[in-house]
Amino acid sequence: MAKKSKKQQQSGGTPATVALAAAGVTYAVHAYEHDPAHASYGEEAAEAMGVSPERVFKTLVADVDGALTVAVVPVAGQLDLKALAAAVGGKRAAMADPALAERTTGYVRGGISPLGQRKRLPTVLDASASVHGTICVSAGRRGLEVELAPGDLAELTDAVLAPIGRA
């Protein structure tokens, strides 16, 4: 996991929230009690916050032709690996090894944020995000989400918008 400065530890900040604050974008933090027994991190977040699962997005790390790539899709659906590969000009995509994803991003599974990653990875945001005024993504740990405009997320991560989710 990425090291936190004393200031981050004292404020409860994560690399994601620190990145958002530094960028000066408008965002809100939503904390909830994480239940380790819940079957889905994303669905748990939507339920706990009382937000439609179409507005809560999960961050997945995939291997596209040997390069790690971040996919941000609604928790209400699944990632279309072929569409992800096409979105970044690749041929084949598969889910990345979870341990490699954790080491590379600096976050734990279920708490991987598209923001403030240890190593910046190419990012694709599902095009459905653009129909919402705000969306929620992990703030960098289980039980913590950030809500922000999809355009701000795309700008801060240099994301490509593409239809990579499926119902």
C-alpha cells in the first residue's frame, strides 16, 4: 500500500482524496461501514450510500496486450474486455492478477481508486458516466467513496470515454 504522510494519516486522507484536493475540483467524500461478508464491494457502496448502482462505478485493472489498464464501469454491470481492448487500441484483454493490481496501484482490492494511484495507468471510463451529473468511485479504501463530476474524473485520470460496460 502506498505510504501516507503524517498529514494524510491524521486527516484520514487517501492518495485519491489528496489528489482531488490538490486539483481543486469539487467532490464529496462518503464513508460507510464496510461489511467484509458482503458479496460485492460496489453494490455494498451503492446500498450504503443510497445511490443508484448506475451512478456508482467500480475500478478494475486489466491486462491489455501486456499493459495494465484501468477500467471504470458501473457496479450495476460488467466490464466488456473486448471493448476495453478496442478502446485503447489493443487486441486482447484479461483481468489482471489481483496482487499485481494492488502493487501497481498502491491500493487493496475493493478499494482501488482510479485517482492517486502509485503508478499512473491508462484509464478508460465507461461512456455511461457522461449521462450523470456526478458519479461515485472508490476513494482508496473499502468503505470510502468520492462523488465527483465524470468530466473531472476523466480529466484527472486522462481517461478515454468508451462504451466498455455491459448489463
